[in-house]
Amino acid sequence: MQPMPFFQDEALRLDVINDAEFKSIPFINTNEHDSIDNENGSTPRAFLFLDADENLQIATPELFCKKLKCQSLDKIKVISIFGNTGDGKSHTMNQVFFNGEPVFRTSPEQSSCTIGVYAAMQREQGVLCLDTEGLLGTTAKSNKRMRMLLKILAISDIVVYRTRSERLHSDMYEFLGTASKAFCLHFTQALQAMGNGSTLGPAVIIFHETHYTKPLESTVEESAEDKLRNNFALLNYETNAFSSLRYVGIQTDANKSTNFQKISDALHLEIENTSVRSPRQPAVVFKAMKLLNQKFAGEIIEKAINPFPEQYFTCGAHCESCSRRCQRSMGHVSDGEPHFNTQPCNYQHQFGNKLYLCKACYNNGKEIVVSVRAQAQTDTAWSGLAKYVWKGDVIECPYCGEIYRARQYWYGNKSPEASVVHVQVVHVWKGGNAALRANAHSAQMVLDSVNSISEAFTNISAPWAKALSGMLADKVAPSYWRPNQEIIMCHACRRNFEKSGMPKHHCRGCGEGFCHTCSQHRVPVPARGWLQPVRVCNDCYQQLQRKSDATPGSRPTNDEGDILVRKYGETIYNTISSVAAVAIDYPKGKSTMIKDSARPAYWVPDAESPNCFICKSIFGRAEELELAKNSSERGKPRGSSNSKIDARSSGSSSSNGGSGPRVGAAGAGVDGPGDCRRHHCRRCGQAVCSNCSKRRMPVLERGWQTDVRVCDACACVPSGSQHSGNNISSAISDALNEEEALPANGLCENRRESNRSSIRSNSSSSDCRNCNASDDVKAKSE
């Protein structure tokens, strides 16, 4: 049989002959590195542009033009075709651009006929055609192939995705979505660096051919392209890098050949469209490809991903420290089995994922877990605190006793890891390792115990101390002062002192009892014997401003000695207070330092939590809150009620008997009436007031084994080891969303209060008796 005239090399010809009854069927078989030209050179032939290892087969732009048989000043557009192997990409390019001429190789064999990227020039239309290696083909370098195809797509002006599936597969959306992301993140910057100012990628045409199913159809409500975009969004892919997206679908009878007219017309329109992508010189295309090939090169780890059986049947928990997966089967937690992985873990300070084993016991063959605590098991609350302040943390072994103290000696103390313990790094499973978390809270547990005892003494002694203070004050008070036991309400604003928690003050002018807000002025009262500026009420201040020697009030002063007793009493009291302040301030600073160091890391700092996380009440003493409210009222228009304090005041006047704003109702522990102390929920770490944290329950996921303070929101969240800190916060936000979404009216406020009341009513009386002390306890006397 004579060779076909357009072959120059006999080795390039492949004849398939059936001697029985069929004639020979020629198929084009190109050499992998050489182009194919006929004898006359009139019919173009494809040449290898990029091999399977991403190596350019053309060295210079001049050789590139020579291969294309075009001039260097010619303007061309680049059209590339992609798709799965066996879907007829090469045949489509031959039919659309070369009138069926076998420019790109086709093959009836199972092996892929296109390895790498082949190029051919269509001179009449000024188009550079690129035929690419098919996706899903058998290869050991799938990742490298994907990178090569993405680079080809980046330099193209028009992209055709060819598919012959009866329904569009997810691999098409994955490839185009990945290409869009790669173009935006990596290729755009690289192309702009070489002077290509276009930030939009190629125009994409999806050519979909079916036999038995209908292709996508456009309707009045939704076009085929809109359906494609919805599918991309459903799979979390974006196509914003492409200048346009078009769908061309045809249905071909199984016994008929494909009609390429629709795809040919669509391509012709895109070639003529120069509004986004204009034709370029061949040298520009070559340089762009060379730049991307040099920038994005190198070996890629070709690791086969086999999700079976880990992803299907094993537990989905991962170690927070080393990200290794639990090796047990799903559902093992419900069977009482903990998470497990045989691989070693990495230590991270933020998780503290190391266990201490007593070294003496470990050397004797026993693994006894010990922990750093602030208090020994045999110590009481007070002795444990004293030892903690003096000697630091302690490590106890149930067999060896106390084996370590952080400050055992004045100097030369060694770390426990270097002396008495053996370290074992463990995995940190989400929501687990309660024992490790409990060690971090041991110091706070000691403080909670001490505060509980202090709270008990304070609650018992507070009424007696208050009565004794009032009696002593009346003994040294001038005769024109109203006695303390007769002062129930502020003489000016009529606020009840007992209910509001505001301290009483005497006006040095009229002698009546006032709150701090109504007696802030300081002026001399010569008529009463006060020659230095002293506290007076607002009315007396106005009267003394008009006449400085006036005698405010209706009560007379007996004699000068009557005033001197009070003056001497104030002088002695102020002197003692100054000395006491110096004596008290130092240990107070020390206690603050101890408290800050003992606090768990997940607690919200005080500086970041001025309000209660649930009811939004402002933290502080009643007097401080009243001053803040008055200053805010002076700074806003009359009749305005936008401040949080005013909103709470109007919403709680009935519960307070009209005595004043709800700046923090009487809470558990040492909170006085009107005070709003700051407490921390042991579960979420948020700062809450006493009224919003009356429940007591163990918080195992945080390491609190006994009943501790939790806020009302956390009390509604089911407890369990599967809840982490983030999950707890999310659950709390969900629980509060209903309240936050309600409008601020009386009905909704009543609903909020009833919801909180129903939550609080569930707490038992024993919970209330075990209330922890507030973060700070202060006593204030007149």
C-alpha cells in the first residue's frame, strides 16, 4: 500500500487494515516532538508546544513564529480546548477550524492520543489553536498536568470546554472554578508584571453534546448561563475571573454525526469581539507562556488521596495540637472509649498538652500522673492560700507525697521537669482533656474557696457593722443634723437609701440627709461654723451663693462646741483613713496581682467587659453608676431616653418601687442594693452580674469538677465533652438572639424578665447557698 502523500516519514503512518471486507482507515499518528507537514506545506500540522513535564518545545519567539508560519507583526487570538479524555477535543478543533483536516491527531485506541499541549495556526481567522491533554486520563502526574492546563487557560483569549456527558459532571465545575481562582490569585499579578494590563480572564464556552438527554435550555425566568452560575455557586466555586460564560448545547442522534455549526458560530462571534480581549502578536503570547512556565515550575508532590476507610468510618475528631485524626471507629465516645492515636503529638504552650508523671514512681515501673496545683490536698483554704503566696505551686504524688514546691528555697529552685517529673506529651482532643484544663484553674479554685469564706463572714457582720457605724456617727454629729436612723430617703430626690444602696450624706448647711448626687457642692458655711469648703446640698449651695453668711435650714445650732465635736471626729477619721489606705493599698495590689495571675486564659478581661454580657447592666457601685447616669443625662437633650441606664430605669421602676434606676438589683453574695458587681461565668468566660449568674453546676469541658458559677445563658446550653469554647459561645449567642431581636417595648421587656425568671427559678436553694464571692469586696462608710 502506497503511503499517503502528505506523510514525509513512513514511521509516522499507521494503517488499520481488515483483510476480510473493510478498507483501510488512516489515523494521524504524530511524533511527540516533531510537527507534521505535508510535502507542499499547504496544510498546517500541529506541533508539540508543551510536553507532559511542562517543558516548552520552542526556544525563542522567532522560532515560534516560524513554526506557526506567520509574521512577527501579525495579530492573533488564542483559542484552547479542554475536557475529559475521549470526549473528542482534537476532532472538534479539526472540524471547527480546519474543515475536518486531520491537523490534530485522533486515535481509536484506549490510550490518550494527546500528551501535553499541541499548537496549530488557522491563518484565515487569525487564530492560534491549542489542543490540550485530556482530564481524567491515566497518568502518574495528575497535579502537574492540572498546573499545565491552568497555565494554558491563563494565556488564552477563548476557552472551549468540550463534554459529551449526558449530564454535566462535577469535574467540569471543579476545573473551571479552580482555573478562575488560580487566575485571580496568581496569574493576574504575573501577567500584569510583563505589561499585560488586562485583569479579566478568557471568555469561556461550554460545548455540551448529548444523545439521550436534553441539554440546558433558556427560559424567560432563567437562562442556561444563569443555571450554570447557580451550579457553580452551589459547589462553592466562582467564575468572576472569566470575561464571559456561554453555554452551547446540542442533542445528536446516536446514528448521526455531530453538527458543529452552533459552536462554530459562537466561536466566530467571540473572535470578532475585541471589547475585552484584543488580538496579540505571537511573540507576546509566547513570552506570556514562557513567563508563567518559569514562575510556576518545580516538582509537585503527587500523593494519591484515598479516603477509604478513614474518612468513611473512623472518628472525625482531630488533635488540636498536631492535627492527627482519631484512629477509633465512629461512635466510640458513646461507647465510653476516649479518642486515641498511636502517633506522637507535638507540644504547644497554648494547649499545655503534657502530662507529668512522678519520676520516682516511673523509674519503679508505675505511671502515676501528677499535676501542678496551687494547693495541697491536705491544706485548708486559708493555709493553702498562704502557702501558695509564700512557696508557689505544689506537686503531690499519692505515693510519694509532696515532691515539689515552686519557691521551696530562696534561690536555686529547679523546674519540675528537670528534677521530679517525667514529661509525656499527649494529644489534645476537642472538648476533652478536662484534667489538663483543671490544672490551669487550680489557683482560681483556691481563690474561690477563700472568697466563699470571706463572703460568709461579710454577710454575717455587715448589718452589725452598719448599725454600729451609724450609731457612732450620730454621737459626734451636730445637733442640727438629722439622725441617721430617721433618714430613709434622700431629702431632695426621695430615693430610698436601703433599696438603692446609695450612702447617706449630711448637708453641712441644713443638716438633712442627701445622696451623693444631690450634695456634690463644696462651699464654706460660716453661719454654722464651717469656715473651710464642706459638703452642702444643691438648695443650700444656691442660697450661699446669693448670701455667703446666710444660715441655711430651719434647725438652729446650739453652740460652737457642737460643731467642734464633729470637726475633731472628721479629723481623726480622715487621719486614720489615710494611714489605713497606705496599709491596705499594698496588700490590695498584691491580691489583684494574685487574682490576675490565677484567672483562666479564656476569661474575658475586666477592661473589655464594662457591661453584663446578658442584661447589659453597667458594672460598678451604686454611687458610681448614679454619677455616670447623671453625667449622661446632662449631655443629652431633654426628654431623651436612649441611654442603656435610662432604659433599664424605666423598665424596672415597678420592681424597685419607684425608688430609682435598676443599675444592678440586689444580688447574691456581698453585692449591696444598687451595686452591680462583675463575676465571670466558668463556662463561657464572659463577665456577668449576680442576677444573671445564680446557677451553679459543674463545667467538665473547662475542668471545673464541682459546682461553680455559670451564667443563665450557659445554664441553657447542654453540657457535654463535645462542646468546645467556640461552640459554647455560638450556643450562647443563639440563646440570646431571640432577646436581641425583640423591640425595646414594655411587653418585650416583660417577656425578657419572665424568661430570665424561669431560668433562675430552676436553680435549687443549694445552688444559691454555694454562690461564689464577687471579684472584689469594698466597704464604704461616710
